Amino acid sequence: MLQKIVLFAVYCCFQFSLCALQLPFSHECNLSPTIDAIVQIQRHRYIPNFDAEVCIITTAVSTLGHTHPNVVPLLSSKNTVTFATHNHLIPMLLRKYANLVLLDATGWEQFPVKLLMKQFNENPCHFIDARFIVLVTRSCFVNDRPTIIKLFVQYGIVNYAIVPMPSNNTEPVHNISLYTENQFSRAKIYVPMNDLDHLQRLYPNKLLNLHRYHIRITVFSDFPYIILPSHGLRETGGIISHFFKDVGPNKLNLSYVFQEKRDGKAEATFNSPIMREHFQHEIDLREMGGMCMLCPVDTGRDFLTHLLKPFSYGIWIVLGAVYLVCQFLQHRYPAIFCYDLTLLTFFGGGGVEYRQAFAFRIALLILAMLLFFLSEAYNTKIISLMSLSKYYKRPETMAEFRATDYRIVLEAPDRKILGDLYPKVLSSRETARLHRKLGIRLYRHYCTIILCGDAWLIAMAQFQEEPFPMYVLREKAIEATQSMQFANNSPIAGTMKRYFGLYCDTGLWQRQMDRYNRIIVGLSLIWETFSEVIFYYEDLQCVWILVVVGWLISMIVFVGEVVWCRMHQSKQKPCRVVVLCRDALRHKCS
């Protein structure tokens, strides 16, 4: 009998030691080991395992401090703990977001949905992918579990474990199970509270397979990110579309649809002008967007400056020296250079050149070679003026644009946004007057600032009614960040942000960007090369200037010669009459 008593005492001491050492299978309930084991669970490989920052959400009727007083001190001793309040006046940038939340709903026989909704709306203290440990009463666990799950689905919380609270520290827990549910696959997961080694089953990567979870994405035309079907495509194209095609169905088993209609219930929007409340929902693009400068291609080349000054000062000095040498030879050796060398070179004539003296032929050959090179150089310059865009006024940066005399047309200019570009903007009255007078042809003479996507589409497609070439400056006029915005309670916001980082890091984003850049360059070259009209009047403007100038010079010389002859004849006419009268008198006298 004594032996049995000793063995029983040893057994009790052994069981007590097991509870003290917090071994995995404990048959007496101490909630602290379970909470601590959940905190120490390793995250999946897509989320770094940062040190836990715990947010405790509690109520005034909580019984946690009476039934399990060791839970909060244990968390505070190992982790950073903050208590959530309903003070919504805290600045958003100063909020501290936690990756683990202890939601204390003990003391409530019915789950406090309205109270927690107010807390989540006014001052959420957690990241969207944080782990939730929900402490509820037994009756609440049995009766209100669907209500708890519905609340979590409404607020995009996917990582949660509902814990039915034991009544005290000594209650056996081998029949108590923790519960979670996968809202995408509808799988229900139970884990015994005393099974500390398998608590990680409560937090699987539920976002690895979304089981055809359907979302709506509101988009607007923004080349090359979003290209709507109205631009000749059967479905929405662009880089954002390629991203969702590659990641959605192939990686996440996600179902999505693009819509143009603005919808407040849409899961995501791209470059929306309305900013949503921060809840880890934005994906910022790595390149800047904003407004671009769209300008007409100025084909009016500066011909007169180059035609009226065809040679440099050095060439003019050479020509003057050649003229003086020719005049010197003609006056010094009149027998050899009996013809004017300059007139003979430019206008020809002078008899049979090979019968002239040898020195005359050498000089004439040198002048002919000089004339050949000068004329060829002059013709080459004229052809370059007709064919090359060297003399276009085509700025590519904002600094070059500010140095030009281009003006900007805007419907409602904003001085603060435009900055130093504002002085180049036409007034509202002048803009309205030009709109009435020119219509769409207004943009043939003035630049405008619009969204970069619209600017590229206009520059590529040109205008349907009256096409004229437009181009986009390489440098943006107004820079702004671009972002894909998810709903503030979207469960996939964090996952899509991680996949977006992977999509960019692997080079797939840049590959699509380079593809659309090649399309832009290719279409612009095709438009310039295979135009319906090969030559315009402006392309031969320098030829017409030369012809008209030659006609004017010829006309002036001709009129001057006629006037001079008339004046010379009028002076000689009286003298001729006197001579005739004198001859008549002599004949009569004889």
C-alpha cells in the first residue's frame, strides 16, 4: 500500500513538472503557452519573420485578467505591445501598425461586432496580413462563429485563430480546439489547444491559391499601362493587363475583369484621382508618371538666313581675292587675257577656249574647278534644307522648351502646378477666341499639357479629321507617382504588392515597357516614312525663294535697263533735231 502511495506521488510530481516545463501536450489549461507558441510560429517564405509587434484590442468587460492573468505579462516581456484605443484623432503617419493582434472579446456572450467595427474603422492598429488571436467565450464560439468570420471577411482579415476560452487555469483542454477557416477554399481547420507542435496549421498561406476569387478593376486609358479595347483591341491591353494575366490566373488562381465605369465597390483602380484610406493597399510603380507636353512638329525651317548668307566670311575673302587677281591679270596682260575671266567663268562664251593662250586656259581651268566645288556645296546645303529636320524647332527637354517661343494652351491653368511654365500659357480669353477661330487646328500652332498616355496616343494616331504631326517631349512637364490602389479592406493587397515586386525584379515589367517603347518608335517611323504625300510646298520652300528672288533681281535689272535707255534716248533727241535742221538749211542754201 505504501508503495502505491509513493508511486502515485511520483506520478503527480512528474505531471506537475511537465506543466512547469510547458511541454507540447499539456492536459491542464494554461493559455500562456498556446499564445506564446502562436507568436513564435514562423511565417511563410514570402513574408519576413519580423519580431512580433503586438496590438491588444480589449473591452471594458474583459475577463482575461481574472481567468488568465499571465497572458498579457508574458507578451509584454517578449514583444512590443500596444493597446488600441478609439481615438481617431491620431495622425495617420504616426500610427504604429502591428503584425500580431490579440483580440480580447472575453466577457461577451454575444460577439461585439459594432464595437469592433468602430475600432477597425477609426483606428486600425494592424497590417492587413497580421495574425489575429481571437479570445471568445464558449457560448460565443458555438453561436457567433459565423458572425466572427463574416466580420473578418468584411475587413480583409485572413490570418486568424478563434480561441474558445477555458473558464480557469485548471480546466482540462484536451477537448478544446482552436478554429480557423479559409474564405477562398472554404476549408475548416481545427487544432487542439494542447497540440502546441501543430499550431502552424492555423496560419497556412491562404493567399497562395485564391480558388478563382473574383475582383473588379477600374481602369482608365493610360498608354502604355492601360490600352482600352476602343483603340483597336478586342480586350484591355497594356503593361498592367500583362501583369494581371501573368500573376492572376497563372500564379494565384485569381479571376478578374477590367471595367471603365467608376465603381466604389471595385477591388482595385489604377491611377485613381481619389485616394483611399491607408491600409497597405497601394502598389507604387517604379517609374514616374504625370503630365506630358504635346507639341506640333514645326516644319517651318529658317531658309532665308542660310540662303542670304551661303558662304562664310573666309569664302567671301577667297572670292574677293580671286576677283582682284582676275582684274589684275586682265589689265596687266591684256593680250593674253583678252576676255573677262569672271564673266567667262559664270556665264560662258569668249570664243573657242582651246585656241587661247596657255596661261589663259590654266586660269580658266582653275576658275572652273573653284566654281564646281562652290556650286556643289551650295546645292548640297539647299538639299539638306529641303530634306533634313536639322533646322526644326523641336525641343526635347523642359529647359529647351523654355528657351523657345512656344506657347501653351490649357483650359484651366493652375499657377501652383505649372510653376515657371505659367508665363507661357495663353490667357483664358485668348484661348476661347482661338478655339472659336481655329478649332482643332489650334494645336497646329500651340502646345498643350495632358496625361502622358493620351499624349502618346495622339502623337501616334494623329488626328482623324485633319492630320498634322505631333510629338511628345521626352521630359515630363509635371511628374507624379503612379499607383495601383486596392480597396482598404482588400485581402489580396499585400500579396499583389509582393508579386509586383517579384514581377519587376525578374525583368518582366521592363520587358513589356521596352516592347511598347519599340511600338512607339516604330509607328512614328512608319508615319514619317510612308506618308501619303511625299512632298509638300514647304519642303521646296528654299527653291521657290531662290526662283522668286532670281525673278525679282532680273525684273529690277530689266526695269532699270529700260529706264536707263529711255532716259538716254530722251537726252539725245534734241541734239538729233538740231543736226537735222542744220543739214536741211545747208541743202537749201546750196
